[in-house]
Amino acid sequence: MKNLVTLFLLLLFGHVFSQKKPNDTIIFEFNNKFDAVIYRTHHGIKEISGFNILIGKRKIYFNTAVNSNFKLKNKTLKNIKNNIQLEQIIISDSPEKHYLFLILYKNRYYYADYLLRTVECN
């Protein structure tokens, strides 16, 4: 009986304090005409640090982590948004929403997050 109560409490706390997963995955293509790739050099190796994506009339910086590029094994993703839809998603964004952005660049996907959210200090 003691083991059952312990197991129940562990499952309950695991569920209550679990981290939220991203609500939605937004996949969009890099546009060579309007968008820019930002590179950095790390130990003599040139790597992508982010993307400047034209959304509306301004460019928004999407930061990528080191080694965030990967080839997608399942080629059936159809969630590629155009810049008008992407602008609406960013305008309606709030800290409660957790989007996972994937940028398609040269047949590789890059995990990205944009640096536009406001930081409040109390």
C-alpha cells in the first residue's frame, strides 16, 4: 500500500510540474531575395547564428542554436507559412504561446526563435 501511494504521488507531481510542450510548429522557407543569413566564426569554423527574416516592412532576427540544423526524415510536412501568415502569428504572440519555428534553408531545417518579446523587470 505504501508503494502505491508513493507511486501515485510521483505520477501526480510529475504531471502537475511537467513542462509545457510547444503548442504549434511553424515551418517557413528562407527567401533568398529578402532575407539574410547571419554567420559567426567559432574556433575557425563558420556557422549560422541566425536569420534576418523580412516580415511586413521590417526584418526580424531569428536566433538559431549551434548545430540546430538537421535533415528532416519525414518529407510530408505541409506547414510552410508565407510571410503574411507569419506576421499575423508574431503580432498575436504572447508569452503563454510556445511556438517552435523551423526555417527551411538549403534543404535543411533550423530551429529558431525570434528576439522580439518584451522583457519586464520588477
